[in-house]
Amino acid sequence: MPENYDHYISKNIKAFYKRRLAAPIIYLIVLILAWHFFSLSAVFSPDILPDDTSLETAFRGGKQYINTTLSDLKFTGYTQSIFGHTNGYYYYTMRDEECIIVLLSPNTSEEGLPSIEEVTIKGKISKGNENFDTLLSNLSTDLNWTENGIRNKVSSYYISEPGFNHVGNWILFAAIFITGIYALLCIVLSVIYMFFPVLSPACQDLALFGNPKKMLEQAEEELATLPQLATEDMFITEHFFIETSVYGNAIVPIDEIIWIYKYSTLHKFFWYHFSISYTLHISANKHLYIQCPKNIKSDIDGIIDYLSEANHDILVGFNEKNRLKVQEIQGTPMHFEKFIAFLNKRV
């Protein structure tokens, strides 16, 4: 433990939010790289496909999502079904002396019109898959062609209007936008809390009981003078309980605490029990609730004993003689009739 506690709370708040900067920054970098290398912007603003550019050239050039106008489309007689639902209708047309297959949505094709004079669609260029190979095989049979013959005439890439997936694209955009804004907000707030610790949630909780700035200064002064009890990341001064751990920071006036208990969690892998961790739970007035996770049992016992002596109104638990004592709680906290009555008096 450090020997010098000058501005110890503020320093830990700054260190805590400095550590929290890494995850959102990395996420934003990954998001920006994915947006660039996977051309996600094309999903919302598809490229115009020039008439003199083949589907293969466009696909290899990274232009998968395209906007194009096609003319003189003929229905092949085949459809694409997904889970028994007709997803699209296969048409063929000529594009700059290249015969291409186009999968149109039921709305665009009006559920299989024999021919379509002209249509403008947003679609996705895809390389032929197993279903596409089956389609060409069936077409070659219908036309009395060989498979090699039809493959020499038809592009191995096709345009899929259902593949553009408008709903899915908007869901993707919403997910990217919301998570990106959240990550950016986390970065901005973390930077603010690093430069102005008094604005952090741990300090702003003190607004329930008074002026946060003055109470933070008082807690810093008492901790710097000499804590009355100190563990690795929990401290008790004359008027405050203070937590400064990697899981968060907390400052609670001792005279505002109404209930404390420890919660034990058994960690196991299959049948092997490898550790037990203890979490200190503190309930205070004005509905303030604090958790101090993964502490040593002896440290929590010492904190609870000291707080119960410093404030005799704190409820810790009951034994068979109705005397206040520390109680380990495995699972959910036990509810006592006397405790409920105690809380009702404070409401």
C-alpha cells in the first residue's frame, strides 16, 4: 500500500478512466478499418455500375453493392426459395454483349412477369454458387445445350436484388451507428472524468448528501492525513468509506450507511472448486448502493466490524440471540422482518 495518500482518490479515478479508454478506442479503430476495407459505405450508397464494366471486373474491383438499370429481361422459369418462401425470380438479359443472370425480388418482378422491358435496381454482385450452378444446368437442359456451352455464354457472376437486403443493411447501419456513438461517448466521458474527477459518477453520488466538491476534498484530506483502516483497495477515514479498485471507485459517508453485508461466490470449473471470492455490499440513504467485488474475506470482515462500530445504526445481520454480527450470505441476500421494518422507518 502506498505511504502517501495525497489526492489518492482523484489519482485512482483518473487511472480507472484511463484504463477504460482502451476498449472503445480499439473498437472505433476496428470499426473504421472495417468500414473502409469492406466498403460498408457502399451498402448505403451503392456504386453506379457502368454499362461497359463486366460483373467480374466490378466484383474484383470491390464493387459488390451496385445500382444499375437493366433492360429486356426474360424470365427463366426458375425461382429461389428459402424455407419454403419464394425469395426471388431468376431472369436473364444481355449487358454489353455479356449474358447475365439477375435475381429479382417478388415485388420488382411482380412475382414472375414473363418479360420486363426496363428496371432500375440496387443489388449485390455475387459469384456463382451451388444454386447458381444448378440453375445453369437446368437451363442447359431446357435449351438442349451442353453445360460448357451455356457457361461460355453466361457470366459466372450474377446480380441479386434480394442479396442487397434493405432491412438487413439498415439493421447493420443502426448497429454500427449506435455502438460507434456509444464508444465515442465513452471516450469523451472518460477524458472528462480524467481531467475533472469531481464530475465522475463516484463523486457525483455524493451530491445526494451535500456538495460533491467539498465532500471529495474532505475525503481526500482525511485519507491523506491517515486512514483509520486500510486494505488493498478499501479505506475508512473519520467520516467516509472509500473504495479505489480496478472495478470502480466509491465514496460513502459513514453516517449515511444503513446496511452492509458480504456475499461469497464459489468459482468452479465443472466439479473442481478452485476459489471463493467475496463482495462487500453497502446500502446507504437516498437509494445509494455500492458493491466492492473480489476482496479478501479478512479485509471485508475488518471493514464491516469497523463500520458497525463507527455507526451503530448500520444493520449487519442477526444471529439467534438477535445480536448484530457479520453474516456471510451465499446466493441472494436474506430478508428479515426486522430489516424491512428498519428500512420502512427510513423511507
